[in-house]
Amino acid sequence: MAQDASIYSLTTPAVLIDENIVDKNIARVQKYMDQAGLKARPHIKTHKIPEFAKKQLDAGAIGITCQKISEAEIFADAGIDDILLTFNILGDEKLAALKKLHARIKLGVVADSQTTIDGLAKTFDSSRPLRVLVECDTGGQRCGVQTPQEAAKLAKYIDGQDGVHFGGLMTYPLPNTEDDVETFFAQTAGLLKADNIECETFSTGGSPSLFAAERSTIANEYRAGTYIYNDRSLVRAGHCGFDDCAMHILTTVVSRPTDDRAVLDAGSKALTSDLLGFTDFGYVVDYPEAVITGLSEEHAVVDLSACTDKPKIGEKIRIIPNHTCVVSNLMDNIYVHMDGEFDRKIEVAARGRVW
Amino acid sequence: MAQDASIYSLTTPAVLIDENIVDKNIARVQKYMDQAGLKARPHIKTHKIPEFAKKQLDAGAIGITCQKISEAEIFADAGIDDILLTFNILGDEKLAALKKLHARIKLGVVADSQTTIDGLAKTFDSSRPLRVLVECDTGGQRCGVQTPQEAAKLAKYIDGQDGVHFGGLMTYPLPNTEDDVETFFAQTAGLLKADNIECETFSTGGSPSLFAAERSTIANEYRAGTYIYNDRSLVRAGHCGFDDCAMHILTTVVSRPTDDRAVLDAGSKALTSDLLGFTDFGYVVDYPEAVITGLSEEHAVVDLSACTDKPKIGEKIRIIPNHTCVVSNLMDNIYVHMDGEFDRKIEVAARGRVW
């Protein structure tokens, strides 16, 4: 992108999104899912913007994934009518909100305990039971039942309640653990078959090893978020190249205290402290040898010692973040462009929706 | 705090602020500054709330510190009329905003380069020159001139321009480097005296070693932010105890996948990934032996192996964050209480103001 592109006139820090790259990323992944025979259910955590979710649906996604009710409400308000909430919903206020949401869209949730299911079952009834998937821990060590036996037991428990309907199995796997997912799902399916319980959906996900999804013979739904923008972590994972990263953070060099140090006007409030295994805080597009060694809230400190050319005070430079989703959550707006020509500002409508 | 306190009925995750502790923290630090003969100029980055800045001013602060223009605008709108912007302001749009702000309040900024000063000097004029402090790097290795000689040179440069007025020296030091600050300031003051340039303000800051501020014989202004809420990093620094931490993040246990693992509904979108040298992500008030080993965006994974009592699914537990300021930036609202009794919700008015 040339330094005289109109996007460089924006006040910094600003999150730039190249819409051409967004469209290309969506098309690439949807085509892959179609060929692999998987239903795509993109996770909106990455963009948090209804307009972009609609692009994903228009391309062929069957619905979206949200993590929190207050996010799902934003997307339902925007007319999106098929949402899977991949979260254990607990507490009276949330259950009441869930009931309202269920009344107006096709809704599913996940559960990994009888406690969660009991709350759901008392909230809904047989006139319109809620679809509940059992969350399985296939190695991610976050939520989820630990064994196929537990998964089958919980599925049976759901099947025995009026207010809820067993919808299938869901996992958020670690990258490159397709075989573990396959084993867990297949063993659970075997146990369920013995109990005459139908398992409609086998849902897996994650962007880093997305292009290995075809290896599964049992998964039929795939949830991924980051692929729409891509980021430095997905470049490292081999999912894409830097040219496929739609999000750049435009920053200004505000200080050059020494020959080897630049300071930018974007700190952890713009880039976040997420390292995701890196030891520095983003990829400096315009000075690839530069290393962002530290962040405070409003400043990035950059080591220029490996750079032959060095940026001047006042110069604007772009950064590809380690982790794009968390950047979206910090910003009220993003700035959409096409190859550097500014097009429009979009509100990040579901930013900061934590419950 | 008893589990039946009204604050426990709030939907999670929620940021709780105990107003009694806020008031005590403000009073304690203001009293110290008064005794040490230092003018307090609190940094609003920690709370981002005009109501709390007014508490600090009512206690005796001379003004506030902001990092960005868009933050300062929020506080000026709320009636606060003395603001120091500790940032190099560059770029036409920001300079225009700065000019508008300067027209209505007592404003100061910092600069560490001729480039920054040239931009300021062309924006303002002798009818109402802008107060500019020279930012000095006394070891923090962020922004700032590197030597007293450079500081004096830049002060002289400011002194030679019509649009700007030399206001003094400013540093953001590392903790426990009071002697380095003293040396830098004193040497610069000596050089300025030889040039007959008056240095009104010697401004230093930081919460971790705030109670060593009295050691300086030359600093006359102190900027600190975190002390109003305190956090785990300040407990470690010896500044306060856990009972002095006004901010708790109220969370719900949403999963207990194994006997030793709990998962909370607060991830990096509530606690942030800021480690500040810790290896885990916060102090679990209700289960001090619990260790928050990992965060994803909406989940915290907690190791309970050292706990004798273990929380149940649906139970609400409180966390003191590693770094309180970054949590405020994630939240649209905070929930103010007095010893557990909910009082009011306050908008975090200057949240997300990145430029």
C-alpha cells in the first residue's frame, strides 16, 4: 500500500480493514468447507459486526456462533436468525434473556454439566424446547466433559427433559488434534446409537488448522472466527500469508528517543497484551525488521536496531496484530478501505459485550 | 464481603468498585502528597470517570493527567479545567483538537522532539501560548530526551518560540529510581539556570513507589493513577494490601470439568492478558489458593489443586486483577458499592478513547 493512499490520512491509532481481503478470506474458507462437506458456522468474535456476519451468510454459512448472550442479541437485532451460543448459560437474568432470544430466532446453546442443563430445562418447555449440544473437552482443557461416556450420559440427561432437545456434540479443539476430535466424537456417537439417541450435529472449529477439517469423517459443522481477518498467529500457523491479513493498526511514530528506538501511539489499548506465544507485540508491516519489544497502555516501544531504513517522527506505520479478535474488542469503530482507499467507518456493534 | 451481599446478585462478569476503599485510597495518597510538599496531579487512566476525578480534585489535587486528547475532552466536558496531556501530540487533526481544548481549559502537554514542538508552535500563538513540558527519559526507556543536555536544549528551543511556553520537566520513571530522577532533574535545572530559563514544574509519577516521593528535593508535582483502585501489582510492590483494592471482577463458575479445574465466565475481555510480571491472571479473593492459569477471550481456566474448598458451578467469585487500569478500558460500566451493598452503575466515560 502506497504511503499516499487515503487511509494514511486517518487519525491514529486506527484499525484498518481491507474489504477486498475480507471478501477473499470468506470466499476461500467457504469454498473449502463446501468441498469438505462441512456446514460453516462462523464465530463472530473476530469482527463483532453484523454487516460482516451477513457477508459470511451470503457466502454460504448456515448461521453464526456467538460466545455471549449480549453479543447474540446484537446480531439477532440485525436480522440474523440462526445462532449457536457456545457457552454454559447460568443465572436467572441470563436465562430470562436467553428465553427472549429463543422466542425470535433459531437458537442453540452448549452445556457440560447437569447444573447448566437443569437451569435451561426449567426455563424452556416442550412447546419450544431449546436445542442443547454437549460440550466435549477433546484436549483443549477449557470447558467440556472429559470422556465419551460422560458425553453420552449428559446427552441422555438432556434427552430426558421436556424443555431441552439434544442437538449434538461440540468441541473447541487445540490446533492439529483432528484425530482426537474424531475419536471422541465417534466413541460418543457409538454410545448414543446404543441408546437410540440421534446426534444431529458434530461441531468442531478453530482457524489455525481449519484446512485440515476435511480429515474428519464425522464432524459436520465447523466454527471458525479469525480467518475473516487473519493475523500474525495464523501466518505462523501456516493458514495464510501476511498479504491475507485484512486488519492493520495504523499508528504514528510519536518519539525517536534514540537511534534504535521508536515509540508509537498504539499501546495495549490498541494492540492488546496478547502474545499467543510470540515474544513481541505484532508485525510491523512497513518495517519488517522492527521489533515491538514492549507495550504500555498508550505506547509501543519498537527496537529498530535491525532496520536499515528507520521511521521518522510523525510517520504513520502499520502493524498486523498477534491476535486480531481482541483488537476488535477494544475499538468502537473500524475503518474499511479497499487497497488503501478509505470507504467507510463501521461501528463494532458487539464490542465489549461481556455477558 | 458476605456472599449474600447485594452485589452478588449482579450479572457477571461485572466490575465492582468499593467506594469506601476509593475514598480511603484518595485520602491516603493526598495526605502523603501534602506532607511531602508535592502537588498531586492524578492520572485518570485508571478510572476514566469524571466523577472520580472530581473526588481527587476535591481532596486537593491541582488538576489531572490524561494521556490522549479524546480522554481530555471527556473530562473538560465534565467541567475539569486543569489538564496535563503527557503525550507528544502530532498531526493536523490532533493539533486542531488540541487548539480547541486549550481555548477552554488550562492545558499543558509534553514534548521530546523539535518535530513535536514545531507542530505545537505553528498551532498556537503568543496571545495564548501553550504550556509545554520537556519529557525526560530517566530510565523508563519509553519516550523522553536521553540527557540533561538534550532536555536543556529542548527547553531553550521551546523558550524561543512564540506559540509555546516552557513549563518544566516531566518524567515517567521506573519504580524505585527516585535518585535517577533527582539527578536528571537537578542537572537540567542547573543548565537552565545558566541560560536564565525558569523551570516551574518538575513532574514525576507512578503508583508503585509513590510513598518514596518525599525523597526528592526538586520534584514538585506527582502524577499517579493506579492508587485510586490499587491492584495485585501494587500489593506485590508493597504499596497496599489486598483489602485496599477497590476493584473486584465478579465472575461466575460456569464449568467444573475436572476435580481440579474451574472455568469462569471472565476471560481476557474482562481481565486482560496483562501479566505485569506475574505468571497467572489475577488474585482469586474467595479462593486464595486458586490459580488462574490461562485466559481465552471469554473464559478463565482456574487450577484448584491447592484448594481445600472448591467452588461449585454457578457460584460467583471475585478476582483482583493484575492491572486495574486496563480492565477499566474494557468496560462500558462499573458497579459501585459500599462493602457489598450495590449503590449505582457508572459509565466509564473515557473508555476506548485511543487518540
